Amino acid sequence: MPKQIDGETVYTLDEADQILRQDATECVERGIRTGGEFKLVRKFAELSQGELAGLLGVTLESVSRWETGKHEIPRAVAYALGELLRHPKAVRRQLEAAGQPLAAKR
């Protein structure tokens, strides 16, 4: 339960983690729209930029550009990341087996 200290709401690390995880889940449910949301979901999917790049068949620079908003996030990529958060093992197996870049698909 959050506490009030000097007029500020203070959360424990576990509470903050739970709030952020819920935010990531909500982003996936409505569709990842921004680079910040993309990064949040990637982190809660427990993937580094390099790991995600490898699974998607893209460069690390592409992942970085999506996260910073320099490039638009392809829909197929946003969807795949959301599915990696929801069903990490199954989707990882599918992506590894496919061996095809999703970034080219829209």
C-alpha cells in the first residue's frame, strides 16, 4: 500500500514494478503506440535490445530507433513484442523457427 510522506505518494519497489507491469500489459492490449511503450514492454518481456533484434531479424539500431521514436514501429513488430510479453516461450519458439524478419511486414 503506498504511503504519503511530505505530501508525496511513495511506493515500494514491488508496488512500482506491479504498476509498470500493468502499464505494459495495457499497452499491449490496446496496441503499442510509442517508442516509450515499446521499450517498457520489451523490458517486461525480459529482452535486451539485442535479443529482440535477433528474434525479429533486424539490427539493434532498428530497435533503438523504434524506442526513441526516430522510426515508426511496424505493426507486425509491435504485435510480436506484445505476444512475447503474453506468451514468451511459445512465441520465441515460433520466431526462432520462422527465421524471417517481421519488420518488413506491415
